[in-house]
Amino acid sequence: MTHSLLYKVTDTQLTITIPPAFKNKQVRVTIDDKLVENDKIALMKLAVKDPLFLSDMKEVNDDFEGVEHETL
């Protein structure tokens, strides 16, 4: 059984109330600080205007230009 909730952390301690079905069972707690979808989209919108990102992308594209039409 899996139970997943997102909690906002305001300090360094977190108290979680789990569903009764987990009573007397072993559970795994994973702390994950991945960006939420809206944050990712906002960062991608910033990236398309970032000169360093754009130059990196051009460099990668140039590196693969010669092998683009080769067959494996």
C-alpha cells in the first residue's frame, strides 16, 4: 500500500499522521525535494532567455551536426 502527501516544511522537524492501515507495520520514509511541475516550467521559461544556456545548447547541437544523418 502506498500513501503519499506533500508537506510544506517550515523548520527541520516534520510530524506525520499515517492512516490506520499502516498501524504496526514497517514503513519507508523518503524525503524528496524535487521541484514541482510549475517551478520546472518557470525555470524552463527563464532558460530560453539565458545567454549561457543558449550558447551551451548551440555547442551541443554543433557537436552532433556531423553525425545527425548517419545510420547505425
